[in-house]
Amino acid sequence: MGMPELPPKVKLAIACSGIFFSFSYFAVLQEDVYKKPYNGEYFAYTFLALVCERGVNAAIGLAGVMCLGGSGLKIPLMDIFNSGVSQMFAMAGSNEALRYVSYPTQVLGKSCKMVPVMAGGIILGGKKYGFFEYLQVVIITGGVVAFNLGKGKAKSGAADSAYGLGLIGFSLVMDAVTGGLQDKVKKRTIELNPETSKKPVPTMHESMLWTNASGFLVAGVLCVVTGQATAGFAFCMRNPEVLNAIMVYSLASAVGQVLLPLPDPPPRAYTPLMVAPPGTSTCFYTSCRAELHLLHRH
């Protein structure tokens, strides 16, 4: 006797709450990794952190494919590779920016993510959006930006550097590229599988595996070339709690990705624009947390 099927509304509630809390926990630990001093030192090895995070996600994706099986489709691996690399660079830009700007500034920048994702879908993916999708972007982005600007300037901390602001801008550009490339992946999958009666789409674990594997490989190369592999490993040996935090937030990121296809409609209905709001809502949560922490200190 199989397990009973959960009602769609229950699935939606589980997925929304799980995605929100997993990505929020991810953001909280990530902030601590970059902003917390460890015996007088600060973590400065972004590519090493991305190797761990992308590697954990790719491993869980591989386990899902091995245990649950794949789609049996011809997958546009090069297109997925490119989207995974651009996604990794988007994360690298926003993570590295934490070293040069205040956390509220980084949150403010990333809260605009839905705008470049939509632009990338139009320019690179040939996507067309309806009125309510534009309205959704305006309301969500405007609300989070207004909330952050309404709090006023941070009461402590160094001024934001132009380099840090440039990194946030670079991250948003990479978000746009990623959104367009992900839409392109869907089109290429259809082209490679013309004999499929239903709209062909890779399983969530297949997408998770190949997207994160490409980011893992490129981040690994950059980690070695920049010297972050040896210096970062030595830092983690001196401060093992850093590596623990990175591994835990990597698992939290994986949980959020696994929960994305849980509710109805099925995974093929999801677009890059539809999965951008969880990240924006995470920005809102972490911004509230930072504000409460600041009020507690004062």
C-alpha cells in the first residue's frame, strides 16, 4: 500500500514554508560567515565557499537521479552548463560584495533580482510576459526596496565602497544572464526531444545536478588559480566553525531547491521569474533580522 497523496494546498504550504525558512537560514549563516570575525580574521575565500555549496547541491542532485531516476530525455548539457556558470558568478559577486558593503546595502541590491531576471528572459530567452507578471515584479521589488530605504542609513559600520557596489551590479547582470539562459534551456530541451508527446522537461534532480556541477567545476578552477584553495583551507583549519557554517548553509540551499517542484503545478510550469520571489522574500526576512539585531544592540 503506497503513501497517501497530499492535497495540493498542503503541498503548497509545505513547499512555501520550507523554501522560505531554508533559504532564510542559508542567508543568515552566509552573512555570519563573511561578517563575523574569527580570532581577529575575516573569511575572504568566496570561490572556496562556492566550491562547497555547489558541490553539496550537485551531490544531492546526483543522489536524487540515482535513487529516483532521470527523465530519459536528451538534455542540452552545454546550455545548462552555461546557466550554471552564470549563476555561480552571480553568487560570487553578491557574496564577495559582503566584504566591501554593509549587509543592508547588499540586501537592497539583491532585492531587485526579479527585474534583471525578467530582462534576461526577454533579451536572451525570447520570453514574453503578461501585464500581471510585470505588476508582480513592480509590487514585490518596490515593496522590498521601499522597506529597506525607509529604515534609513545604517547606524554603524564603514561606508560602502564603489568596488562593492560594482560587485552587486555585476551580480545583477549575471542574474539577468542566468534567467535568459534558463529559458533557453527549456527551448533547447523541446528541440532535442521532438518525439515527446508532453512538453519535455528534465527532472528537478537532473537540473540540480548539471547546473550545480558546472558551477562547482568553474569555481574549483578559479579557487585553485587565485590561491584561495590553499589559503582558504588553512583558514578553515584554524577556524573550523567557518567550514561547519558553510556546509550547513549549503545543505539549507539544497533543501530549498528540492522543495521547489513539490506543489502543483508540476515542475514544467516553473520559470526563472517564478522562482525569483523566494530569493526576494529571503532578502526581506534577513533585512528585518538585521534591523532587529541593530535595535537590540542599541
